[in-house]
Amino acid sequence: MTRSNFRLDWSARTDRGSVRDHNEDAFAALPDQGVWIVADGMGGHESGDWASQVITRAIGELPPTADFDALLAACSDAIHRANAEIYTKGQERGAQIGSTVVGLVVSGGAFGVLWAGDSRAYLLRGGVLHQLTTDHTQVQALVDRGILPPEEARTHPMAHVLAKAVGVEATLELEGFTDSVQAGDLFLLCSDGLHGVLEDAEIQHLLMQGRFDESSDSLIDRCLVVGARDNVTVVIVQAQEPTQLIFAPAEAAPAGVQP
């Protein structure tokens, strides 16, 4: 049973895209614990998909806990263990192997986001899409320092060069934050195969159209139509007030009739 003050509905899909011949993305969903993860591997065929699966496997082994802070810490610990495993394998092969990661934890009335790299988390609240994460890329670092205008970042030739990823260094500094959940909140986790193709305005439009359980298909199908150059993965989680059943008292049976 989900340890949340809200009913959490979710959908997910991953696709290799229109160009790539294999998929280095992966996702993990633990809805009973309120945990979802998207990872985008790097390092070439086999290495990249292996790296992303190391992360999702580590998350899949989380011990159950009803405490939000403990659950968030357990997710962080799992990602750090994955970092050590991936880094060791890269050193053995003499190659750079790694993966981005973005994770969502929802427990009680709170949510937390953890990430490294350029996989993103968004929040659709009150009809407005908010980007919750900041890309760990060299280009974003230039934007943050005021060297590059934000409008030029998307098309910059170095836009996808990561400044941080799981498994690239011996130690990993995850970024994260926590906040409160509101009824109707819709969270989107995605690899850069989505936000690298679709503008935020179009992502928002597609999230607000049609049925909730069709949103992940709508987003990926749109990427494929415009030409998905990369693998693309989306996980969508919506928080709703729990359904309450109210039973009216039974009417008295007519005389002579047994209830």
C-alpha cells in the first residue's frame, strides 16, 4: 500500500527512438513505496544500458519504510552504491561508463527529487509546468555564470556534454530538494530524449490533453513523429485525493420482511 496521503496514479514508457539501434534508458517504479526513477546510460552499446540498469536494480532493492526522510536517504544510498559499482567497472575496462539519474519520492504529504545529469523532473501544478531540476551540463554551467544566453543553450553544439553523472567519478554529489504535495500535482520524470526534442510548452500541452494514463504514450509518440534522435523515457505520477466511500444507513425493512 502506498505510504502517502494521496492516491498516486502513474504511467511510464521507454523507447529507443527513431535513430538509435538500442535503448540505454531505463526506469524503475515502486508505487507501493512511492518511488520512481529514470536513468539514461552512457558509454556505448551494452555499457550504457548496463549502467542505467545498475541504478534501477539498486532502487528496486530498497527496504520498505514508512518514514519519508529514511526513504529519501535510502534512495540516495542506493544511487551512491550504483555509482561505486559503475565506476569500478569503468576503471576495469579503461572506459568512461555512466548514467544520468532523476528520482521522485512521495510519502505522506511530501515529495523529494534527487538527480545527477540532464534527466529532468517537472511538476504540473495549477495548469503551469515547472522544471524542478537544473541540468548538470557544461552549457548550463555557462548559462548559470551569465556567459551564455539561455535561449542559445538548447541549440549549442555542447548542449549534451554532462558535467555530472553516476559512475563517472569515484564520488558523486547528488542534488536534491523536498517540498509538499498538493492534490492534483502531476510529476514528470524524463530523459533528455524528451526535453531535447519537445519545448516545455508542448510538453505541458500534451500533459493536459486526454486521459492521464495516455500521457506517456502521447509524449513519446510526439517525439517519434518529429524525429527522436535519442532514446526517450517518461514516467508520470499524479497525486489525487484518496477516494472515500460513504455508506448510507440501511432503511428499515417493511413489517413482516426479514432483512
